[in-house]
Amino acid sequence: MKIKNDYNECLTNLACSIAKYFGASYKHSTIDYIDKLLDDKKPKNVVTILFDGMGSALLDEHLSKDAFFVRNRIKSISTVFPATTVAATTSMRTGLNPCETGMLGWTMYFDECDDVIVTFAQSSKEDDEYKVLESAKSYVSKYLTHKEVTDRINEETSYKGYKVTPFDDDRYNDLDDMFSKIDNLCNQDGKKYIYAYSDEPDHTLHDVGTDSVQIKDIILNMQDRVNTLAEKLSDTLIFVVADHGHLNSENIFLDDYQDFLECLERLPSIEPRATAFFVRDGMKKEFETLFEKYFSDYFYLYTKQEVIDMKLFGDGEENKKFRSELGDYLAISFAKKAFIYKGDYPLKSQHAGYSDEEVYVPLIVIDADEVK
């Protein structure tokens, strides 16, 4: 498999360029053309707005060539691996790669809990009600929580960093509130960085697929809101990005392959299109044989060591839990297939696989002073 993720020009590096501009610490290379842009413009406000799931392919499918987002897209860059919210938004927030954060996917194996956990919800995958697990909260806090760019700006510099999201301390209620908060912060005195996040179009994409008119309407709405925001501001540079793209997918129900499931020590984890398998002792040969028989037309299969050697999850100091989360094998979808099993909700569109539609995201740059 050819590695598509460019860990010198991905979301991690954009975050590092922003940290560099504000004089905060960072651990990875920056993007030279973003550094130059920030140095030339020297904006009072730097705003990153991340629209979940709004990959470059979606813009090309639903927007005209003269649309505001398309005109201001300076290029498409890769996300991190896997192309999923848990991994990618964490990299954008921290400037660290997934191997460093340990935040790999929606479900992960937590060895101290000995359970597969829904990462953001901090709940057991076995539990249909997704009750909060105190042990999981403690685990995340101890091993998977890292200083973010906004934190480092606040702690290491004389400037300010803010987060405008539905789940941080100063959470917003709806999109009107989100854009209002960004506007208000930008009009305050002082140099500052604002990170904002919306769960659309991802939330709707999962239900209706990439080609729905609903997705076009959502993207047009987002575009209009950003344009209007930029028209009201000055001395502000806005980055619009996504964490990943989407691909309409077909589900493979693992419950239909009982001989394959009998090889597994526990439930698969990470993502339906980038799946970690933990194999019972003495059954690796059978696992490989059955995987080849059933799934090799749709998925690459790699051992844990092969994944580590490829640096698929980026470089840097490995999180203490990174290797335990990987399982024994990692399957990566290169076709329109996704693994699901008992308790999963079938989704029309998925991500985390290795199609261009999932991996490449837009890097949109808007100078508010040029939008008047």
C-alpha cells in the first residue's frame, strides 16, 4: 500500500504552523507556505473552522468552480491516518500525530480496563446503553489527553487561545451561536487563535450518503456563513479545513462469518474501514487464511509490526498505549466496504479507509480584508 498521508503537510503540520506563528511550542515540521502567509499578513486573529467530514471530493461534487470555498482552496492536503474524527481532530487540536496522542478511532481497546471502549463517549462497546465508565474517563485523562495548541498559546505566550465547539467549556448551542462567538472573539482586543468545530456535514453524511442534495445544502450553508463572517471581520485570517472525507459504503456483517469470529479474542476496534483485530493464541494462521478467503478483495491486511514500520500513524514519541491499541492485525479498506457487527448501526457513508475521497481534505484560506 502506498502511503498517502503526508506527515510534512497534513493537519498536524497546519496546527504546528499556527503554534509557531503565536510563539508557542510545537513538535513537528510546519508548512512553509502557511508560515510565509502568516508572517506576511501578521493577522491579529487566526481562526480555524473545521467542518467534520467535508473532504475535497465533496466540494468538487457539490460546488461550482467559482464557489467561495473552491476559489479560496489553495490546495488539498492529506489528513492523518486513519481518516476519522477521533484521530484527525485531535491532531488538529494538538499538533501531534495519532501515534503520539493514542487517539486512533471511534472504538479502541483500553488494556487497563480490558475492554473495547467508545472513545469520545468513554463507554463500553459491549454496553448497548453506552453508560459512562469511570475507569475509561480515568484512562483517557491519564494516557490520551494532551496539551492543545490553544492551551500552549495561553500558557507559553502573551496571546490568547480559544475553542468554540459543542463540547468544550464555552460550548455553543447551534451554528448561529458558533459563528456569533467567533465574531465576538475576533472583535476583542489582542492577538488570538480561535479553533472552531462543527459536526456537519459528517452527521448527515452517515445517514444519507455523499450524493444527497441535503449534503449540498449543508455545504452551501456553511460556505455562506463563512463568507458572511469574513465580510464582517478585519485583520483576520481564516483557515477552513476538514478532518476527513466520506465514501458511500457497503457493509460486511461479521456475524455472518462465525468461523472468522472464532479466531478473535475480543471485538474488533478502531473503525469499520480501518479495523484492528485481536487474534486468539495459536490461531493467527487460520485468521490469515480466512481473511484472505473472505475479505482480501476489499481490505489490505497488515501485522502490527508492519503498521509500526510503515509509520502509518505518523512519527514522533509513541503514546504508551499506542501499540496495545493496534491489536495483532490492521485491516484497511481500499474498496467500498466496511466491517460491522452486532450492535452497530449500518451507515450509508463511512470514512477511515484508504480512498482519495476519505484521505484528502481542503485547505481553504480566507483573508477577511480581501473579502469586502
